[in-house]
Amino acid sequence: MESLQQTKRNPMATASLVLGVLAIGLAFAIPVYSFFCGSLSILFATLSRGSGFRMPDKAIAGFITSSFAIVIAAILFIATLYLQQFLAQRFGADVLEDPVALQKALNEWMLQYLNTLQTGGGGL
């Protein structure tokens, strides 16, 4: 029987994977922290190579998850900025500062939209 080769444990690869998964979770809650965790995960994945040319499997998984998290966080961040700019142009910047006024403006806008819809009610 051949002797089984034990794989070396690589704490940098494990840290990269854990931070990558954490970055995905944070991408939907706090995108700024997702950028931070994702960047650290990519750094740890790169450092886990050591002097070799190939990354361990955990490091590759961490690299992929953190890259995905950074992309998701960037998309959500840009969408938030776009929505804020749209609402500021539509209702004015002063309405954005008051949540009650913003809710009232959105409700009025929705009622106007609903009143323009046609029911298409052709009788039988």
C-alpha cells in the first residue's frame, strides 16, 4: 500500500476562503466592509502561494468568492447612487432629507401612475 501524502495546512488559504464568504454576506448589508474583506481575501489568497506557482484549492475558492463579492458590492453601490440621484432630480434634494416627506412624495407619484393605467375592460 502506498503511503498517503498528507496535505499541508495553509492558514492563509483558509483565511482567504473565510473572508471571501464573509465578504459575500457583507455585500448585501454593508458594501464598504465587503470591499475591505474582499481585498484582504484576495491578498491572503495571493500570499498563500508561498514560493510556489500554484494556489491551494481553498485560496482559489477564496479568490473567486471575494471577487464575486466585490463585483456585487460595486453594483449595489452604483445602483444606490443612481437611485439617490434619480430621487433628488424627481422630488428635490430637500425631500430626501425628510423620510416622511419622501414617503408622501412616493405615494403621490404611485397614485399618479396608477391613475394613468388603463384597465382594458371590454365588456362581454
